[in-house]
Amino acid sequence: AWVRAWRDDHDADPKAAKILAAAMGRYFAELATKGTSPRTLSGIESDLEAAGMLVFSYEAPKGKRVLECFSEVPCEIEFERKFSDSPNAVARYARSLEGFARFLGEAGLVACEA
């Protein structure tokens, strides 16, 4: 569903959208295997969905370069402007994206800066 939404709503590169969705799916599978609670997974999913929308809206990456956009927390200021200015929501967004960046680095998909 995300791939289609990113393509339809943000004119995302189809290959980049598929690559990002696949990486996010692997990350969710790993979190679930580690016993992450459904509530926590839901929050992380919301944060990653928002990050995907922001990255495709502001950076328009092509192909595998999309994962480089997630080597650190992307679009934090834009998240605060468009989604929530709540300090707790912004902090959760940062934690969620730091975890994803760490996963991408450990999986060898990007050079991790987080």
C-alpha cells in the first residue's frame, strides 16, 4: 500500500519506493522477532510512513539512493511542521528513525551515521 501511495501522492520513483518498502518490511520483521509490542510497532510504522512521505516529497531519491536518505533521521524539522509539534511525537519520530538507520547500517544496506 505504501508503494502505491508514495507513487500516487508524491510521484516517487517506483524502484525507490519498492526498495524502501522492502527494507521497512525487513525491519518490522526483525522488530517482531525481537518481541517488540504491537503498540510500539504501530508507532514505528506511523513514523516510518511519515518519513517516507517526507523523503519522497522533499528529496525525490531514485533507486537505491533512497536508503541513503535514511542513514540518519530524515526531515525532522519537516515532520515537526507537517505532522506534530509535540515534543514527545518528535522525540519518538527521531527514535524510530534512528532505529531504522541502525538496522540499515547493520544489514549493510547503507553506511550508518546514527
